[in-house]
Amino acid sequence: MNKKGLEQLRKVLIQKKASIVNKLNFNKGTETEIEVGDEVDTATQSNEREIQFELGSLDAKMIRDIDNALAKIEKGTFGLCECCDEKIPEARLNAIPWVRYCVKCQEEAEKNSK
């Protein structure tokens, strides 16, 4: 990938990270208080908190992946699969710039995690 393409993806990564951080900061300010209610209300509130926690965990993972991609750009290793060291196609990098694996290795990792 050329320098212009790398710089564009670096900007996309920084913008995506800022968007996630802003969303997490907004969600911190809108946390719901625990209200006293019947069992259905309590279960609903518990479920909503659990969903928010899961979403926060996914966002934290994405931030780590974005930071990893930014570090790779700085080191000159961006665009290489972390498993097989082959080049990741530019179309995949443009679609998901924080991707860590080529399609083949990603599919293998997903198959093994089942």
C-alpha cells in the first residue's frame, strides 16, 4: 500500500477510535439508576445493564484493535496477516482497517473457536 493510502487509513482509524470513545463517554453519563419495581422491571433493567456491559466490552476490544493497527502503521508492518505474514488484500483493509488476519486465517480462527 502506498503512503497516501496508509495515511488515509490512519485517519479513518483515528476517527473511528474517537467515535467509540465519544460513545463510551456519552453512555457513562446516561447510565440508568436502579429503580424499585416488580420482578419484570428488575429483570428488564438487569438485562439492559448486561447489554450495555457487553457493548462496552466490544468497544474496548475494537479500541485495542485500532491501537494495534495504528502501531503497525508506525512500525511499517500494517497490512500483514498476524498468522501467516501474507499481505492482506487492500480491499479488506479498506473495509476493515483494524483487521488482523487475512480471510483464510480469519476463517480458520473462527472455525477453531467453535
